[in-house]
Amino acid sequence: MNIIRGEMAREEAESIAKRVARTKAARRRGGSWLGGKPPFGLRNVDGKLDPDPETAPIARKIAEEALAGKSLWEIGRMLNDEGIPSPTGVLWRTSAISQLLRTPGFAGLQSARRRTASGGWAAIADVYLDPDTHKPVSVGEGIITPTERALILASMASRTAEQAHGIIRGRKPHTTVTGALIRCASCGGRAASSSGGAARSYRCSQLANGLPCAAPFTAPRDGVDDYVAHRFLSYLAAMEPDDKRLIGIAERWTAHVDPASVEERTAAQAALGAVDADLARARRLAVSGVLTEEEAAVEMARLRGLRARAAEALEALPSASVDVSPLLDLAQSREAWEALPAAERRALLPLVIREVRISRATGRGVRFKGEERVEIVWLD
């Protein structure tokens, strides 16, 4: 009887495990936060992520510093110098900031952890992709947008150099257009760039550092950059007009072409947001009894007047709508691409490209052909 009961209990445990797995899969696919502590700056509201009024401004400040190109060390030092405590109440460390910026939930995206080779769980989760559409699933409002997350990860990747015995931080960023994305198809190493006159080229960093690689590559820099640019622009032209990534790229392009209008509208939106925050604060003070009824009436009337003027100023500015039609026309986008500075082109590529793998030529002196030697791994 004990053996029978044990077998029945084991079968029931397996059934429960399967039901829990199915429920979690359905909730993950439906965009529900599956539990655990939300990323810093966010809170769990009815199964969805939402900015925390107290910590969201600090989290957004961290994101803006990262978008500005600041290193993790510089961001941590700024936070510690200003006396801002970390989520654990101690000093900020670069590892904690790195994990925060890499966490999919920080961008309002669903996550899924994978097991490592040792059988444990990876420290940082991957972005969960819907099994049918192969697109990321939203779990609410994040501190940053998916586009900003791609820019931050690209900036962080450009500061990391892979060597045979680990990772060296503080690497000088790439000055080439495609170099930060290139990987050797044989060993997976990054690319080193040679700028020796007309013979400018990319080559496997293992080869450049005298380290072993079964099939190290060397490829002309101009040839690789032109091929990747053509594939990138062709990829954009094939996108749907309402694709969020296409709109994000168009926004960055607009910001480069007409930065003054973008900055003016951003400032007007920030002014309106500041007045809204003051209104919410005044309401809380009135409800809690800190302000008397007379004081609250005077303050609320003053703030409503400020908000009306701020809203009028924002309304008077040109529309913030973004025209994506030039990106859907390959001829127009190619001309505009050539007019962009190298730094701006370098920042746009990671929005849709994860990495560029280059294989070794079939022989010495063989002419470079991108379609034969270059493999582009897209983010989706």
C-alpha cells in the first residue's frame, strides 16, 4: 500500500509540474509578470510592470547617462557621490548597473531564463519571443524603450574586449561603422581594424593578437561596410510602416537632421511633466492634511494655470510625427545614409542587427563577395 501511494503521489507531482509549466507559459505569452522582484525603478501592479514613483526618476537618470555614452564606472561613481542608495542599500557597483540595464524587464519586455552548461540558471534573462510571431512580448511600461535598450547594449558591447583569458573592460570604442558588430565565423572572436592606407581591413582579433583560430578571416573594410549597409537598408525597406524599430530609427534620423526642433519639443514635454508631478504632489499634501483647504485651493489654481500654459506651449510646436516613408524607399534611404556621419551610422545598425559573421576567403587573392562570406544575424 505504501508503494502504491508513493507511485500515486509521484504521478500527481508530475501532473502538477506540467500544469504549472503550461500556466506559466500561457501567462508569459500573455505578457504577465511571472513573479520575483521587478527591476529597480519598476513595481508590479496587477501582473504588469509600472514605473515606481519613488525610484523611477533615479532609474531613468541611470538610463540617460548610459544613453549619453557614460561608462558603468562613471554612472556608479555619480550615484555614490550623490548619496543615492542601491536597491540593496549599499554602494552601487558596476555589476549591478550592468545587470539592471541588460534586464529585459527594464525595457518593459518579457524575459525567459535559460539553463547554463553546468545546470544552473543564467544570471541575466533573455528577451522572451512569442513562439508564433517571434517578436518580443510586452509586460507593461518600462523605464526605457526597446530601441533605447538596443542602443545601451551596443554602447556597452563597444566597451568590452574579448581576450583568451577573460574580458578586459574600458576598451576604446570602435571608430569604424561595422567593426563593433563583426565576429569571426570560426572562433566567434571580435574584429580588429587595420587602417593602413588603401589596405584598410577587418580581421579576426585572435589573429591580430597572435592567438589561435582555426580559420581566421581578413576582409576589406569598405567592402564589408558597403555590403552591410546595403543589407541594412534593404531590411528597413521590407519592414511594415508601423514597426516600432523602424519608427525608432526614423526618430533618431530626425533628431540628427533637425536636432533643434527635437530638443525644443523634448524640453516642452519635460516642462509639462514637471507641472503634472507638482499637481500630483499638491493633491497628496492636501489629502494628507499638510495643506489646509485654503492653501490647497490657492496652490492647485496656480499649478493648473502653469499646466495650461505649458500645454499651450507644447501644442504650438510642430507635430512630433515621424515620416518613415523615406526608409521604405531604398534609393532615398541610400542617399540619406551616405550623408550621415560614421558615428550616427554606427549607432543605427545595432537597432536591427545582432552581429555580423565573416568567414575566411577560399584562397589568397580571391575577390571579396559579401553574399558568400558575410552572414548577418538580425535581432528577430
